[in-house]
Amino acid sequence: MSDAQSRLERRSVKALESCGYECLRLTGRDRWNILALSQTDAILVKVARDAPTPEETEDLKSLRCPENCRKIIHRWRRRARLPDVLVL
């Protein structure tokens, strides 16, 4: 994992924690980078610098998860304070 990717993941964790989630970084995973948990739901997060390709998006959408689990992509644009959030 590159330093840049790690930095983006830490920024995503910080943003999610500010919304009340407890986060676990999923190191060594290809698809999901963060699992964010609250008392009522869970979020699987893919952290990226660039927008995912349509094939990557479809791959992430197709993965099964529990009903109370959302799947999102945090896309970090350069110099952005918060990520663009794509809900899958």
C-alpha cells in the first residue's frame, strides 16, 4: 500500500469518526478499505483518488452484504477537505 493511499484512508477514517462511526481499516484487502460501524448500521468504504471504472463500480455493487450495511466510495480530489461520496 502506498503512503498516499494510507493517507487517504486515514482521512476517510477521520471523516467517518466525526459522524459517530467506529472504523476498522481493512489492510490487505483489494475491494474494501474501511469498515465503519455505528449502533444502527455499517458501511463498507472503498477509498480512491480517481473515479472507479464502470467495471469496478459494478464489481463493488454486486458483492452481497447485510441489509443494514451500505457500500460507498470515498473519492478524494486533490486539495479537497472532504471526499466525494458515491453510494452504491
